[in-house]
Amino acid sequence: MARRPPAAGNSKDSYRNKGRGERKSTEKESKKTTKVSASSGKKEGNAESRNKIQNQNKPQNKSEKQYKDGYSVKDLGNFQDENLKRDYKKNIPSQRVFYENDFIFWCRKCNVPLIGEKCNTCGEAGEKITLSQPADVRFAQGYDNELIQKHVVRLFSCNPFEGRIVLLNKIPGDDQSMEIIADGNVVGILRFDLKLLDFTFEPTIYGSKLFFNPPYSYDAAARIVKIKKAKTHLNGKNVSYDLIEDFPAGIKKGDPILIVSGALTGYGISHIDSEDYQKKQDESTAGSRVLKSTRSDEEIKAAQVLKVKNITSDNPIQFALSEKRPTMDEIVTANKEHIKALGKNALNTIKGAVNLKEHKGKPIFVSFSGGKDSLVVLDLAASALVHKPFTAVFLNTGIDYPETIAFARNYCNDRQIPFKEMDAGNDFWDTLREKDHPTKDSRWCCKVCKLNSSNRLADGKEHLSLDGKRRHESFMRSKIPTMDTNPNVEGQLNIFPIRDWRAIEVWLYIHWRQLPYNPLYDNGLERIGCWMCPAAFQAEYERMKEIHPELADKWETYLSKWAKRNGVSEKYVNHGFWRWNSLPPKMIKLAEELDIGIEKNGN
């Protein structure tokens, strides 16, 4: 990547030279690539059993059945939606978007994630790790780690991931759902439960094996249920009282549990509380060890103690975490050349677009929301447009987080970047007096708070706008081109220089460049936007109430009055039903389970 000329007032800020963790490696690049296992730096000899569990994206057998979208039968295991599996089996093309770059690499020698195949520290090739779609993986930070600590310790009285840099990969779910990746393996899933209005943790088979190893096995012993040896396989089975040898105290209905059956170890979900187990143990019907249809449905259901999710004969010692605990500096160093390559491509995109003959002389703006993606684009613009004037534009919606407003202003002021704040004032609250609040399926707020301000920016004259939207952010943005006219803003041509980046690449760039970022990311928010946005996760709304109770009180005062006018209950508001005009199936089901009336006055 070419070095940018020194900018006024920032002569030391060279794009090439300024980077976090940049140092010359004292090790020679290895000419050999060593195949490694899925959990440590050991060679492949111990990885055979682990590969049964951890599905790495290896070359497919040529004879393997292929489906219309290019996926094979092995890929069906990655689809959590049963309808998607059915459609692929029937060769029905899916309407859902699938991303091709759904993988990262992992250097087993250095124990670091890689965005390119080669580790820039040791020179060895990393192991390919396939991610669940949309594969917008990121680093856990700040409050994320506190959340993992809280829920893992609550279940197992210890946390094997404490003090480690772990990745979070968002996956489809009723609300915020994330895979937890440690040492290159998915060790658990963190989900926000719309019933409980709290997160829950469930280990994977890989993660469950960790708790059978010292020192974690000592603390986790109180969560291990012992099952008698069964004549049939246990995976996916409901287990009755007569098959249980030991069911520890303190287990609650719905809790993930660890399971031992002879030489088998794994995990499952408890159907009952420990207290109920003790009460009903003597009432269990003798007979079949694993539930079959020889009893009535009522008897079978009443006798169920737990469901085995996954249990294998693999020795837990094979799944021990690596002794290496790399720092963020070391991770950045291992990815340095890959980050530079991404930056160079983005710089070329910006330079190529603004230097087109038809674009010369047009004003250049950088859409700066105060979020991580627009932060990277603004830094890239400062490198690419040294000899061209540009202005950072912040659309103050009137319902932005105070931290976001302060960060956007201070960042540009500290770097002497021309800054223009388009303030929507009280437009949101004024409109709210005339109509109901915005919802996921009726987001009038975007027009009132953003588009109206955007259209005042250049008064309809043609202009260029550098934007940080990325394809992996959502399925709605999955097909954004490199450049596109904005049909809602007259005269605006949007340029998306980081459209193909994943969140991990955005964060690696930020850490490499040592850029300050919005503190809300360390405070539990994955997405930075309006603090009451109906399109945000309910999990983020609940976190907002903890961070800014004064803002939550203002909004819930409105919602309380709205609920009374519409004849809906407080529970309707508390569980987030207000975020839709027309409720989706998942919310209708939730209302039935919680006995919440969903009919509004006049409907």
C-alpha cells in the first residue's frame, strides 16, 4: 500500500507506518505447512475423532451430491432452519442469501484467528474454519466478556474462556444469538431469551468436553448427570428416571447439563428441577431405559428427566484449550499484511471513484455515524483524499446516544477533519405526537430523522458520499454494489469501499491503526444507532435501559400511554411486541406461551 503524504497537523500519521503491533518478526517463515488438530498445536494424529465433531470446510468428495446453489449434503448440517434443509434436499433454490467468504483461518502454532491463510508471525498456513452464515464474526470485548463470564459461571461454576480473546459470530435466532469461538472452535451459543428477557448459554459438544478436564472438572462436577449404560444410542433421546444414576441438586428446568454414561461424555438439557427429580424418582415406571412408545404419551412425558443433545466416546483431554493466550497486539501482527491488503483495495476503490472524469469537481462527503464501519471509511478517506477536500457528515437524529454524538464531534475536532452536523432537532418527537411510533415494518423515523437532513446537505446538487455499509451486516445489505445512486437523496452517489469486509476485519483495522472508537461497543452494544430503534435486538434495548435509565424512562413513559390507548398490557410492552405493527409468527407464538393478549383496540 502506498504511503500517503503527511497531512497538515498530522505529519506523523503515515498510513503505512502507523500500525498497532508492527514489529519485525525474529522468526524465519516456515517452508512447511503442518496439519494441526482442532484444539491445540498438536499434529493431526489426535484430530481424527475431533473432526467428527468440528465440521471444518474441507474439500468435498467429487462424488458427493451437489445442490443447485453449490452446496453439498454436508452443508445441510449448517442450516438451522429445517425449511432450508428441506428445500436443499428437494433441489429448490433458496431465496435466502448465502455468503461465499464464510470462513476464517486459525494459526494453530500461534493460536490466533487469521483473515488470510498465512500467519504473518510464524509463516505457517492456518486451518480453515467454516462459520455459520452470515459469517460476520467479531471479537468479544468489554461487556461481551462479562456476559459470557456471568452465564457460564452460573451454570458450571467456572469459565474456561476467562482471560482469552474469543470471537462472537452472530447466527439467526428469535433475537440476538451468537456462537462463541475459542481456539478456533465453536464452544457454545449465547442467546437472548424473549421469555426470560435475559441471555442463556448452551455449550456445544466441543465446549462441553472442556468441563470434563481439570481444573474445570472440579467446579463443574455439580452439573454432571450420570446415566446408566444404554443398549441404544442416546443422541437426541429423552431419558427417563429409571436410566438416571445421579442427578445433582441445584439444576433448574431448561438448564444445560453435562452428561456421563460409561465412557461417553457430552451434554443435554434438563426437563425438570432437581427438587422435582427427587420427588418423582420413586414414581418412575420400571421398564424401558430409553423412552419408547410402549407407554401413553402422558406417561412418557411425565417420566422424562432430560434430553441428550450430543454425547460421544471421544476423550475430553483431546479438547483441552491451548496454553497460548495471544494478546490483541499479537493477533494484529499475525494479520498485518492481510489488513494492509484490505486497506489498499479500499483506498483504490475510493481513489478510482472520485477520480472518474464524470465525478471530478463534485463535493465529497463521508457519512460518519460514529460507528465502527464509518470510522474506518473516514480514516481511509483521510489517507486517499490528501489532495482533495472532503467533509465528514454526521446526521444527528435527535435520538442518538449521547456517547455517539460526543464521539463523532470529538474525533473530527481532534483530527482537524471538516465536520458538518445535520441536526433533526425535535422532528422525531414532533412527529410522534401525530402518529404512532415507528416499528420494524413501518420505519417512518428514517425519513424524518435522516433522509430529510440528507436532502438538505447538497440542496439537490450532485455529490459523492463515502459510506460504511457492509454486505455481511444483514441480508438486506447483502447485494450492495461498489457504487450506487441513492433514490431517496437527490443527486447522491454512494461509494461503499468496505462492502466486502466482515466485522473482524473492521476491528483488526481499527486496532492496527490504533483508532479510538465509540465506547458503546465496549458497553454491550453490537450496533450503534438510535437508542430506541425498533429494528435493534430486544437484547440491545434491555442493555440500553441499564446504560441510560433516563432515556429508557422517557421512552417507556410514552409506551405506557400508548399501551393504554390501544388496550394492550404492560407485558406486551415489556416483551417488545411494540416493535411491530403486524406481529411475525415467532411473536404470536411467544404471546401464546406467555398468555399475552395481542389484539389492539379497533382491531
